[in-house]
Amino acid sequence: LLRGIFEYHIMRAVDQNTVAAASLNVDELSLYTAPPEKFRYVEPKAGQLEERVATLRKLAEPYTAWCQVTYEKIKPKVQGVFQFGNDAYAYVKNPPKDFYPRAGVIGFTGVLGLVLARGSRIKKLIYPTTLMTLSASLYYPEKAAAIAKSTGDSVYDLAVQSYAAAEKILNPQSKAEKVNKPEMSSDSETKQ
């Protein structure tokens, strides 16, 4: 009897599942169909803060570009100064023999030049510089000669350029006027 009741309930459950399966279409099952995609990206509207930041960026752009260009120009010079400082520190840390006495004498001549140059500002500039240069050239004659040669060449080039500029200012005749003057003189000769 129990077996009959059990079989009855199993048959009834199988019949209900077949009825339920028969009433569903394949299109209705979510496993076989994909929902229609109607997604579209919409750019969110910018808020006041974002608009102001964008405006500030546009206003600051020329200045930041100028700063970048200036930085690129100055960077090698700053690195050179930094390297010079490192080299000077290494030199002072391990100085050659008699460096400090020589530096003391050169510094003393600079102070002596300040004492001797009482009164005029020009004297205060010229006397210490001249005395320090002379005392440094006594201790380092090779370097003084090299500096004097390069300075002499620079001064000569500057003098030539100054002479050419002064001649141009004082004698403003252009080449066209010089060409016309001989023609006038030849015309005046033909008229006579």
C-alpha cells in the first residue's frame, strides 16, 4: 500500500512538471535569451568647481609653458653652479700645500685696498680688486698669464667692434650715397 501511494505521488509530480514545461516557451527562459541592450554613455554635466578649475587651467597654461621653457634654459646653468660648488668643496677639503697662507695673503691685500681707498666709491672698487689681482698673479703666474691672454683677446675684439660702431655713427654715409657721389662728380666734370 505504501508503495502504491508513493508511486502515485511520483507520477503526479512528473505530470505537473511536464505540464509546466510544456506551458513555457524557449524564448521565455532567461538562459537562452539576452535582454536588449539600450545602454548609451551620457557625459555628466560639469559642476561649478570643475568649470572653474578648467578655466584656471586655461588661464595658467601660457605661464606654465613659459616656466617650463625657462626651467629648461636655467637647468644646465644651475647644474654647473652646483658642480662648481662641489668641486670647490672638494678642493678646500683637500687643499694643496700652502693654499691657506696664500689665500690669507690675497685676502689681506683686499682688506688693505679697502683701507687705502677711503673716500671714493670708485677707489673702493678699484684698489682692492687691483691689489688682490696682483698678489694672486704672484702666487699663480701661469693662470694669471692665461687669464690675461684671454682677457686681452676679448678686450681687443670689443675695441674693434666699438671702433666700427663709432665709425658708423660718426660717418653715417651709406654705400648708396658713396656710389652716387662719384657719379655726381663725373657729371659735374662733364658739364664743365
